[in-house]
Amino acid sequence: MELPPENPIKQWPPTQPNAWPSDLDTQVAPPSLNEADPLLPIPEPAVPVLDGSADREERTRSNFLRLLPVFLAFGVLGLVTSLWAIPRIEDSLQEEAREALVEKGIKVGSVTFDGRDAKLAGFPDDMSAEAFAAVADVSGVRSVEFVDQEATVANQVELDITVDNGELRIAGTVLNNTQAKQLRTAAEDTFGRDNFVDDIVVADEADSAVIDSEDARVRQLSEFIVSLGLASVADVQVQGPSIDIEAVVADIDANTVMTLGATGLSDFTSRQVNIQTGPAIGIDPEIDDDSDEPSGFLIPAEPQLALIADEFNSASSFEPGSATLTTEGEVALDKLTELLGDFDGLGVQVTGHTDNTGDAIENVRLSQRRADAVVDYLVAAGVSSDRLVAIGLGSAKPAASNDTDDGRAQNRRVEFEIAG
């Protein structure tokens, strides 16, 4: 009797009518009788055996490929988050470090951060130890070191001047110590030392050909800082001969004063001025606990004097050719009386001017009589004469050309200045 083949499955005749079509060597055949000998047992079909280690490796590889995009997404997100957070951490630490220095009375030098590591530069020797300790005590600072300040070479003044909530900050580069001193003096006189953040850097080298013109512009800018005392917020950008002024003031009077102040920036060849009127004012008044009235002053005296003088001179304040005040002139002087009442102890110099028409000596006498008439009116209104000075200069200091009617009209004026 012929025995069945060792592997009946592979020997299954593909031409048999009841065969299952298959292209796999391991295809299991349907059960049937052994045609060679029905008494022989039907052979068991072969069952394919898979390698267990290869199966696990395949599943691991498949899972890894499936999760790889997720891992990559989390990695990219972490990187982006880190890059986004680092500058904000540095900005926050820099602000806290600057506040810590100001609390110690240190308003010079620079503080920068590389991550959480502080870099100090430009501090005087007698302040270095205190500056180091103040910055080191700031929460989050990892290390503090002094670095050599890079030499600055400049051919123009570049400044960023901001006002916010009664605080003035000046940052940037000037060409010499004289320019820095002018800006610092104007800032402290207008805002007070405690409300002035000094980030002015003096260039180590400067182009001598531009110093004179830059000196003139910085001098005008220092005078304009007085007007910034009127601003609730302001941003002034200076790039050599160009200046861009953005400011918000409380009312139309303050707007007028600041606009007039901006006209004094005549040495800047490019001026962009945008002054808006808003609800707030720059320097907050101090309020006494026992009084509803402010004990400080919202607007410094000097720009208010300029505004009153402009009103006085724009009106027909004197009768023609005389020292007799008109009603319009008295209205302006009533405002001056009120201002002097607010600023107790403030002294004012009243200076009379004329055009060059007529006799020069008589013009001096007329200008003196007009200055005296202003002082007499103020004294009669209750202002102490000790606080007032009257001077007549005639046509000696014209404000405009006497060759035109308009120029002569500008020269017939009275100026109010704070007396030293």
C-alpha cells in the first residue's frame, strides 16, 4: 500500500475539483477521505508557526513609528515654549533688577540678562558692591558678574524718552558729559529725582564735526523736557537731527503749551509731533489724608507761565501807546494771580519789550511802565511785592524782525519768567 506523502498539503492536487484555490504554501486543505486507502487516517493539516521574537520586534517597530509624530510634536512644542519664555524671563528679571537698584538710590549703570545670569556694566567703583548685592538678591537671578562696557562710538545723539504715570525715563547715547548733564538737570527739575530713571550713556568717542549741532539740539531738547511734565504718557524718539514726539495731555491748555514747546525744537530738521488730549495728566498730585485738595501740582509752573504770557500778549492788553491795562489784559493777569497763589513762594520776573518804532529811550520807559503796571495789578490782587520784579528793556531784545508789521507786533510783548 502506498503511504501518503509526508506533507500532504503541499502535495494536494491543485486540479482536484474539491480543492480550495490558494497561493500560500501553508494553505490548510479541506478535510477529505484518503483516496488511496479510505482506512488510513486523514492527515492533520499543517499549522504555520510564527517566530515569537520576530513578532515582538515587528510590533515594537510598528508602535514606535506610530508614536514618532507625537514625540516630535512634543519636542517642537517644548522648544518653541522655551524660546518664547526666555526673553520674557530676561525682561522680567531686568525690570526687577532695575527696581532693586533704584530702591538703593542707584540710577546709573546698565543691567542685562543672558537667561537668568545678570551682567552689570558702567557702575562707579563706590557703587559696585551695593549694585552687585541688590541684583543678586532679586528672586530668580542665578549669577551676577561685572563685564567691561563696550566702547561706544557715535556721530549723533540717539535717545528714547518716555513718560508714564509721572515717571520720566531717558535712555540712549549722547556725545559728551555736557549734553548728559543738561538732560539730567532738566529731568530732575521737572519730575524730581525720585521720578527720573537715568539710562543715559556718554559715548567714548564722538565725531567732532557734529558736536556743535548736536549740542544745540540737546539744549533745545532739555528745554522741551519741561513741557513733558504735562503729559500723562509720552514717547519721544531722537535720531540725530530727527525727532518724533507722541504724547497725551489732560486738556487743550496743556496741549497748547506742549505744542508751543515743540516749536522751540528748531534745530531738528525733521519733526513729527502728535499731541492728543486725553483724560489723565502726567504728574500725580499728592493727597493729604486730612484734605480733599491736592497738596502737589498737576502742571509745573513754567509751562503755565508761558501759556499765560501767550494769552496776555495775544490780547490787546494795553491801550495803544500807554501802560494802561485793558479788560483782556486783566483777565490774563487774574490767571497769573491764581497761579502764584498755588505756588506759594514762587518769584516772577515781569519783562516789558517794545518794537523799534520811535525813540529808543522812550521805548525803554514805556516798557518799564508796562512791566510796573503788571506788578502793581498783581500786588493789588494780593501777591507779595517781594516775589515780583519789573524790568523794561525797550527794543533791545526783539523776538522777531522789526521789518514787518507782524514782526513788530510780536516784539511788543511782556514776558513772565521764574525769578531765581
